[in-house]
Amino acid sequence: MPLDLRDDRPLPAIVVELLRHVAATAHAAKLDWFVGGASARDIVLTHVHGIVATRATADVDIGVNVESWTGPCRAQGRVDRRWRIRAI
């Protein structure tokens, strides 16, 4: 779902770069994805509604819709190695 971000509360450049990479990778692999966790909360509260939210970590939680828990993910091997990715 597209969100209208506030001009006075832009996302950090590194987060924008990461989300653009995820979006392009997921699009190329024809996968649905989403931002979750505290990152999603911060985007909605701070960058959409202007409510400052504090957090203890700077990670970005990304969820990807995969067809099977046992099969390979179509995005495997497409992730830029400069991002520290941990699949759980």
C-alpha cells in the first residue's frame, strides 16, 4: 500500500536505498513483500503522521511471500551482498 510521507520527516537515505533495492529485487522475482516490526511502526507514526517514535534498534524487518517453506525462494541469489540479510 503506497503511503504519503511527510516532507518534514523524510526517511533516512540508507532506509530509502534499502527499500528501493528490496522493491526492485522482489519485483524482478515476482514476489510480494512488506516492511514489518518497529520499522513499519516508525514509517506510519513518524513519517506519515509526524508522531516521533523512539526505538532501540536500527534494523529493517522485511517479509517476503514465498510459495513453499521447503522450496527455494525466487529471490535467492538476487540480494545485494552489502546488506546484512538474516533469514528467519
